[in-house]
Amino acid sequence: MARQEAEKLLPHPAIGSAPAGDVTLVNIETVLWVDTAPDRTLGTVTLLGHRVTLRAHLERVDWNFGDKSSDSTAGPGKPYTNADPCRTKQCPNYFGHTYLRTGPVTVAAALTWTGQFRVDDGAWQAIPGTVAAPATGDDLRVKEARGVLVPDS
């Protein structure tokens, strides 16, 4: 029963991406993350007359980049911020993917969680197995940009 409740309460977080605006470029890394903490308290429910508290830990994120390639990460990834900018084609402090062709893509992520429960403030116990919950997909448009020299004004 604890597993069924955990499945209902797990989030389906959004996928974040940078550059912002649902547009990215070929040959640079598109930074990706899932908007969730890796450890979550799912709340307390009543089961068979007992208070059952649930929590979850993100074990893995399986990414599908929408261009027939995929990868897995052990956590949600780090949101891109201006406080830690990336000034190169690849961003070593971030997780991401480099697209090689233009066109529309849908980025998908399947989150795999492990869980624990406790009854009436007793000891934490593992919920057997894992629980999968998808993130909300992110539609991106991959474009190509070219530098152009312009005369001085």
C-alpha cells in the first residue's frame, strides 16, 4: 500500500533547458535538468488507521533527447544560472546534449525513485523495488546560426 501511495504522490517535474526560450543551436551543448530535488518528502497518509510517512530518493534519470540518442544521470542535473555561466561550446559544470542537426525535438526524461516509509513515527523501512515517474516533456527547436561580418558604422 505504501508503494501505491508513493506512486500517486511522486512529482512529474518539468524539464529545464538553456538556452532559454525553447530554441537551441546545433554544435553547442544544450544544458538540461529536471526541476526536482533528489530527495523529497512525499507527505503523510492514513493507511489501515495508521499514519504513514513517505519519502523518496531519485536514483536515476533516463534521458531521451529526441534525436535518437539517450543518456542516464544519477541526479536531476543542475539548473543553468547566470551566476555560473557557460562561455564555451561545452559546459563542464552542467549536464546536457549537443545536437548535430536542425529541426524540432522533444526531450523526455524518466525518473526512477526508491522510497521509504514509516508507520506512526516508527523506524524507516524500504519500499521494495523502484518507482518510475516521467517528467513533463520539453519541445525544442534546434536551429543553426552563422556569424556575419558587418561594416563599422
